[in-house]
Amino acid sequence: MAFMRQGYRFVSNECERLNTDVFATRLLMPKTICMRGADAARLFYDDERFQRSGACPIRVVKTLFGSGGVQGLDGETHRHRKAMLMSVLSESKINRLVATVEDNLDEAAHVWQQADEIEVLSALHELLCRAACAWAGLQLDEKSAKSVSHNLATMIDGSGGVGIRHWKARRARKRMNRWATGAIRKVRRGDNLPPSSSPLMLIAVHRNLEGKLLDASIAGVEVLNIIRPIVAVARWVMFGVRSLHCHPDAASKLQEDYTYEAIDRFADEVRRFYPFFPAVAAKTKCGFVWNGLKFPANTRVLLDLYGTNHHPELWNDPESFNPDRFRASIDQEFTFIPHGGGDYLSGHRCAGEQATRRLLSSCLNFFVKKIAYEVPAQDLTVALNRFPTRPKSKMRISRVRLVAA
């Protein structure tokens, strides 16, 4: 109940109350160890002590990640699958994705000029979904584009929900599993032949360590593991637009001294400052003692992402929105961990982090330099006991107009 009341601040509040960065508690009955900070992250990504198999709450597997996906794998099986996904997200492929999104934003600007108001979160969900599917080699018509983007948004929004929001997400997940599995089967039958270097084709022909094609349903899960995080960038964009409005000093400084490096710093501060998911989970492989606390074997451990990104011993004035903090050298492996910690090339850090960073910077560039708009009166409160959180109004803008180049 304390976790549900305090939300993203639960682990940090308990750490401060107990004067420690690690403590044991019970969440939904099982014993759970919670920890935060760079040292905790360094421990958490030690594959000799932790595994991912069986660690993630089933509620998240059934909504966000899907069964059989890379997030629940360990050892050489994980490294082999992760290498395939990282090839899908190579620098050249990310460049093509960003270019596709930028084209879609330019087209959207003309449509937005005709609308009374634009809800940033919903608009970006559909825009990013269309761009991601076109980039990946997935076929969408007008009707399916709206359906797929709606289902993906529902999966993301309901992954940390309870009650109706959770069950809507589970139903959306089932629909998307069928859709993605069908896309894999079409490729394998030859009914759809996307480019050989496209994400859909690379996943469809990927073979496991035994030299066998992935089961079509698991390949479909990995397709969604590529598309879904791209659509999820809509939330970061929404928070970025909120930051431009709610932190006018930082926004003015960005406008006055605008460079691509400055927009990247602003985007990184958005990812640090605003929460997405509160924690990541693992299970201990063996028993050990760390920082005076016993970690029994087969015990779930949560690494607090939000608390680490707001840790007062790691960040100066962490509750202030200050992009200039990224002018200094910051440990990107275990201190700045909005997408998890460690090595994203072969470890369990999110494979889509580099794509997310590029897309967020590109979208913010669009809102800062390519359009002008107004922010109507609305409720921009961000509830820290909603997972994943968002402003109540989902960030609305009005009177959109193009800015002359």
C-alpha cells in the first residue's frame, strides 16, 4: 500500500527514512529487496549474481514485454538475441528512422494548423507508430494504422495500471501479438517481402543458437519490442513539451543559445527529470551479502531508476530542471539510467536507448524551431503514484503555425 501511495518516490523515501540505499520489504507478499544509486546499479548488472528469467512481474510481461522476449533471457541466449536486436538498431538504421519521423512531423504540422487543439501524447503515438512501421517494413493501411497505434499506446499506458486500465492493456497485448505473429508468417510465406535489411526481415530470418528460426509468436514479440519503444517515445516528447512550458528559464536559454548539443542536453534532462517506469527487476542466482544486507538466493530485487536519477548524492539539486548539468562529464553507465544501466550492446540495458535519445532530440527540435504554438489552460499535474505517469491533460497545444526557416 505504501508503494501504491508513494509511487515513484517509494524506494527513495524508504532509503532516506532508513539512512541506506538498500532495504528488504514485501511487495504483493514475496520478499523483495529494493535499492538505488550507482553502486547498486553496478551490483544489479552483475550477471554472476543476477538473472532476469522469472524476475519481471507477470503483469508487466502480459502487457508490455510479452512472453519469450529478450528481457527475460539470460547468458549466451540473451547475448545472441540482443546482438540481433542491436543490429536492427544500428546507427544507419536509426538515421533512417529519424529521417522518417522528421518527414512525418513536417506533414503533421500542416494538419495541426487546421486543428483547434492538439493533444501531444495521442498525436505523437500515432505519428511515431506510422513512422516506425514504415521503417520496419510492416504494412499499414489507414484503418490498421489507427488500430495499431491505439493498441500499442494502451499496452504502454496500462502496463503499470490496476483494474480496468491493466485489463485493457492485456487485451491490447493479445491483439498486437496476433498482428505481429501474422506479419512474421507473411514474410516467411513470401506474402510480404520487405527489404533484406529491414527490421521485420532481420527478425523473421533470425536463428537461435541451435540454428532454428524463432517460433513465429516469439519473433512477433521481438517485432513489438522494436516498434513499441519507438511509440513510447511519445511520452518523453510530451514531457519535453511540458518542460518547454513549465521551465521557461531553461526554454529561453535553449532558444537564445541554440545548438544541437544544447537540444541533446535538454532531451537528456527530460529523461532524467521525468519518470517513465519506476524500477527494473532481477532475481538473485545465489545468496550473498552486500552493504550489510543479506541477499538470499532466488529473491526478487528492484533497482530504482527514478530514485537513482534523482539521488541527492549523485546529482546536484536533483529536483531542479537544469539541462546544463549535462555540460559536465556524467557516468552514463550506472548514474544516468533512465533506460537501465550497464552495457546496452550486450547487457540488459534497453536496446532502444540510442534511438530514443535521437528521436526525442529531433522531436524537440521540431517543437522549438519549426512550429510556434500556444498552451491553453489545462491541468499539467504529474501524479507520481501513476505508472507510467503523465500530465492529467496529456499536454495540449493550440494555434499551431509554421515558423519561417
